[in-house]
Amino acid sequence: MASTSEVTIEYLGPKGDGIGKGQRGRVYIEGGLPGDRVRAKTWRGEDDIIRGEVTDIIAPSQHRIQPPCKYYDQCGGCTLQHAKADFYRNWKLGVVEGALKKLNLHARRWDEPVFIGGGTRRRATFAVKRVRDKVVMGYYKRRSKEITDIESCLVVMPEIIKMRDTLKPFLVDIMQEKRGLDVFIQYVGGAYDVVFTGPLGVKGEPDMRTREAVADIARKARIARIGWRMHEREDIEILIENQKPTATFGELRVGLPPAAFLQPTLEGEKALSDSVMALMPNKKGHYADLFSGCGTFSGPMLARGSVDAYESVDPAIKALVKAKGALPLKAFKRDLFRNPLRRDEANRYDAIVFDPPRAGAREQAQALATGNVPLLIGVSCNPATFARDARILCDGNYRLETMRVIDQFTWSHHVEIVASFSRK
Ligand SMILES: C[S@@+](CC[C@H](N)C(=O)[O-])C[C@H]1O[C@@H](n2cnc3c(N)ncnc32)[C@H](O)[C@@H]1O
């Protein structure tokens, strides 16, 4: 049951909630900043934590600003547009430092952080709903199934919003009434890759008429490829491919599978791969890229020798095999959670780069910790699992050398890390 409390916010938690003391103990207030005195609607969450949202600001924090986006209060996309840039940046660095400190980890050197800024995200998923002839296309409101129809977004590239506007009027003809559809748009190498997730056409599965309509949309909207799947995580069926979207990583030019994982911004990808390459040995060698995706790091690493890429997603591996040509690249499909690279396999490499999903790479870190690889380079989008895996490596044969924070998830609580570990 919800109630109202007055709270003074003391600090910001790692997910961007303002944390303070209310009448019933510690409370996590969405939209609160340290120094704010607020009135908040509060409730006990399923996790037994008291959460809340600001209803009134009694006295504002010195870090507070007017959010730049007009949809900020109605859209669940961003969490921290209401904070001054300096405060926001220090908080992001503090989240990473805090995760390391908690596990008693110390880097020998912190490299200059990189903040990418808004207007750069090259992919977005829009929630769409059709009621009679009206289509709403935008992002979900916070903690809600309601969609805010958005015509601008300060986070994504202008090309993404342009395509959202172009696609919207076409969707009424292919969508089922009152049923939702997710529309993923990725803009890469000057081409649009679009994936519809959800029921299409009269039957739900695209029939001949719907397929023709989709091909027509692709032609009129100049979309390189449109794919479809009924549910998230299912294989994507290509409905129309006028051109294969491609990405270039160093010398490697990869024809991408539908909705391929790419770093969310091109600028972030460059900052990450420049950071990885600055840490790589400056000599020819034999290297491994674990959790390689479609080769974001394998490509640049090829400039320093031969590269073995490991990844569990089949289309990504097939794309790499197809792209490699005469380059000294091998691509292996492997589930590195269940079947991590063994110590004897890992020891063949002069350096290993690992860039796991948010869950981290616990099993792989355990296997590497007792090995002899001279240099490990870790990339991570989750400070907590990164710190856990770094602790495993440092309890073994490794020392944490360098850390760099790269923020390509502007105004969210997410942050990227590049770190290096040397053999003790
Ligand atoms: C954060 S992404 C990084 C991809 C790539 N390094 C890049 O920068 O584009 C993590 C990658 O790990 C892959 N992955 C997830 N679980 C995996 C597993 N159990 N074994 C191997 N790869 C996995 C995902 O498919 C994804 O490509």
C-alpha cells in the first residue's frame, strides 16, 4: 500500500535512485538527488525495499537542473537527466570505484574517463500499439505498460527518430488491433536494420499480403532489411533484405545478422576498441577475443597478429567465418559459461580480451585465474559482475593494472569499463 513521506536524500545509489531516511527507515526515491528535501509517494517493493517517487520538491538539491528532454517525466528511458553534468559524471565514476572498493580491489592506474554524450545511440526498440487507426510509437512509461508517443529523443541518433517517424504511418496496415509490436531499429554503415517482434497481419504470423506490405515499406522507407519474430529471443526470419547491413572493425568487414549485437554507439565502440588496442602488446602474437560478438575487438586485434574469436551466438560466428577472407582469424562457437576456455587452452595466447554480457564471466575468470596468459583485458558493462570476476583473477595469478570508465549509456545508470590485468 502506498503512503506519503517527507525524505531528505543523502546519496545516489548505483541504479540512480536517491537514497534517504523516511519515517519507516531507508527509502529509495526515483528522481531524488543528494540534498533534495522531497515529498514522495512510497511503497514496499517485492524485494522488501521501500521505494518511492518524488511528488513534490520541498527544497531542491544544488545538483538539480531542469531535464533537457520534454518527455522526461512521461518516459521510462532515462534516469538522470535531472542532474548537473559534473555531478552525473562523478557519480558514474563513483559507481565503478565503489564496486571495486567493496571487494578490496585497487587499480594501479586510472585512465582518463570518456563521456560520449547524447544523440549517439545507433539502436532503439520502440513499443508500438494500434487502437483502431491510431498508432502510438515510443517508449514505455516507468513501471507501466503504457507507451509515451515520442517524436524526439535526445539519446538516439537523429537518423533513428527519422526512421521512427517514417515507419509509424505504415504500421497501421500490418499490425493487429490492440496487440503490441516492438520495432527495433539499428542504423549501421549508413543502412537501417529493422526487426519487428510480435504479431503481424491478420493471423499473427506474416501472410503473403503482409510480406508484400513489408517489402513495400522497405522500398519506400529505404530500409536495408526487415526481419520478424513472434517473441524476443526467437530466431529472426528475414522478410526482406535489399542490402545486408555491414560493420567495419579494423580490416574486418562483417555482413551483420539481423539485430546483431553492436556497441550501442559508434563513438563508444571507437573509445572501447582504441582503449583495448592501447593495452594490447605492441608486437605480433596470437590472441583470443572471448564473447566476441561480430568482431568489434577481433577486427582491430588482427593488426597485431592472429586472433581466435569465441562466441555462443551462431549467426555471429557464421558472420565472422564469412567475413574473414585471408585474415588470420578463426571463429569458434562456444558457450563460455558452461564450457569456458580451459587453462591449457588459454595459455596458448599472448593476451586475451574478454567482454561478457551483464552476467559477467565467473566461470571463465575461474579458469583463467590460475593460468599463465601474460595479459588479460576485460571489457564490461556491469561494474558489480566485473568486480566479482576481477576479484577471482586477483585471488589467482593476476594484478589489476588499469581501469577506464567509458560512458556510452548517457543519462542511464549503465556504464562501460575497460581494464587490464597482468600476471603477478
Ligand atoms: C557485451 S557483448 C560483447 C560483444 C562484442 N565483444 C562487441 O563488443 O561487440 C557480449 C557477447 O557475449 C555473447 N555471449 C553471451 N553469453 C555467452 C556465453 N555463455 N558464451 C559465449 N558468448 C556469450 C553475446 O552473444 C554477445 O555477443
